[in-house]
Amino acid sequence: MKGERRAALCALLAAALIMTAAGIALGQPYQVFVKAATVCLECVGIG
């Protein structure tokens, strides 16, 4: 039982790392920053 839980946790961690690497490779952090900055500026009334 404990080994199955650990294997599931390792698989989930591996999937998260793969998805994170794929997002970074596709330039997603830049797009998220641009959208966040736009929303922030709109809330302040500048953008």
C-alpha cells in the first residue's frame, strides 16, 4: 500500500515537471507575465 502511494506520487511529480518544462519551452511564462501586467494596469486605470 505504501509503495503504491509513493509510486503514484512520483508519477504525479514527473508529470508536473514534464508539463512545466513544456510550458517554459513554449514561452508561456512571458505570455502569463504580459497578461498579468495588462490586468494590473487596467485595474489601476493606466492601461
